[in-house]
Amino acid sequence: MTTKTPAISRKRGPLSRRGRVLLLLLAVLLVYGIFVEPAWLQVTRRDITLPRLAPEFDGLRVVQLSDLHCGPSFFNKMAIRRAVTAANAFDPDLILLTGDYVNVPGSIGEMRRLLSGLRARRGVLAVLGNHDYWTDPAAVTAALRAAGVTVLQNEAVPVERGGARLWIAGLDDAWEGRPDLARALRPIPAGDPVILLVHEPDMAGLVSQQPVDLQLSGHVHGGQVRLPFAGAIVTPHLGHKYPLGMYRVNDMRLHVSRGIGVTWPGLIRLNCRPEITCFTLYKL
Ligand SMILES: [Fe+2]
């Protein structure tokens, strides 16, 4: 007696082969975006010519750090530690911080510990960002001061060398604070060069109408996810015009840092590595 072997039926899964490949690719991109790129710090050097700079400041080294967004993530802390080490390795004259130091109140102490490792001959100066306001501006300011950082809220301080002066001015956060440009620039004598810190780069239109030589900002994180050719998918309020890098706005230079950390939406970085920048200033 012969038995009939039932035909083997090829049951199709819910996904086609192409669907499975796309899913795998998406998973690889997510793992890379969450665990690899956020800790892959890029160190950038830029020479900047400021015509009003006194010759005494020729060769001054200024490091910018921005948007640390200190939080519970191990990879975020790794990136901040690397940024602090990289900043000190430049043996800088100044370290300038352009806002958004924490994502959650529980990370304020950790941020203070990490930033207390910064070393610069002429000091470390900072302004607050919108996330610092959303977290606890008084506690963030106190933590920065405890770490040896001078917090500028609509004020300016001179840096002196051989009788010449360069001013560092800082604006309160433009989104959540009370920025007052006139007040910040009031103590600066006409003709003195000025570097102005403000978290949100889209203030540049307003700032460039004043005698400011260089504006340093952050806030946008370059968009965090950048498509080839198309650039950032999403940019935040007051961060739409200048997403990253160097710009000339009227007679003013503007630099927008991609920052160190990540925040919502996404908590990932793709094609937009965290960044620390060292500027060397030159007169014409
Ligand atoms: Fe921000």
C-alpha cells in the first residue's frame, strides 16, 4: 500500500524578503544612531579673522562646547567626558559654553562634576539654553558656578592682554528667558571687539545690527538626523535659519555648533556627529 505524501506548502511570512532587508537596515541604523554616533565626537579646528581684534589677541585659542544635554545615558556621559578632555587638550585661553547642559534635574550634579574638569587660562564662560529653563534654571546656574564657570545673563566681561581688550558678552536664553541685547552690550566701549554667546542662532539677524564680531550658538544639534543632500529633517524654534557651521550675517561671523548631546524627538544622531570646536582668532 502506498501513502500519499502531502504537498509541502510554502507558507509566506508577513514580510517579503525586501521588507525583511529594510527592517534589518532600520535596526542597524537605530543601533548606530543610539549607541555609536552620539559618542563619536568630532573635533573641529577653525581659524577666524576678526578685523577689529587687537594684535595682542592674535592666535588666541577659544573652544566652544554646546548642548551637552547631560542625562542618564552612558553614551552621553562618555561623549561629555571626551569633550572635556579634548577641550583641555587644546590648552585654550577661553572655553565658551552655549547652553542646554542637562535634560533632567537628576543630572545636574553629574553635569557639575563633568564640567568642573574644564581648564582654560582666561576662564570658562557660559549662557543658559531653553532646556536649562525647562529643567531648573536656578539650579543649573548654581551648578555651573560651582564648577568654576562664569554665567552671563545679559552682561559682558572683558578679557585683557597687553592693555587691549576683547569682550565676551552673553544673552539670556531667547526662547524661555529675557534676552536684553542693549543691556548686555552697554559696558563695552565703542571699537572694542566682541564675541557674543546666545543659545539660539536665529538671534543673529538682531545681533548683527550691533557691533558684534562673532556670535557663538548651538541649540539645533545640526538637526540630529541629516539626510544626504536634504540636510536636517526637523529644526527647533529659533533654529531654522542657521542649522550648523559658519555663516556671515551682515558684517558679523556666526558659528552654530552641532553640540554634544541629544534630545527629543528621536534621541539619536545620524549623519550629524557631536562636535567640539577650537577657534584660533586672528586679526586681518
Ligand atoms: Fe536648545
